[in-house]
Amino acid sequence: MPKPYDSEFTIFMREWLEKHPEQREVRETGRALWWDKPQDAKAQRGHEAARVPVKPYYSSN
């Protein structure tokens, strides 16, 4: 079975993270800052209520 392709960047990052294990924590902290947000049901309801219906690009007539 052939080995999956790994880009040069992927190989570089794997090797770099092996040499600098402390950067894994920094990377996870950065990810949490931008992506892992706590869920707020009240804010979510507000976003859904403010949604504007989008008209289709075509007409079925």
C-alpha cells in the first residue's frame, strides 16, 4: 500500500514541533483564541433572529 503524500511544509512542521515541543501549547492557545469560543445560547438566538432571508438567484416561474 503506497504511503500518503506529505508536503514539504508538513514534513518541516512535524520535524520542527519534535524539536520544539513547547510550541504545541502555544499553537493550541492560539487556536483557542480564534476558534474555540464558549457557546452562548442567548447570543446565538440573537444572531438567528437577525438573519435576513436571502432571495434565490433564479425564479421558478
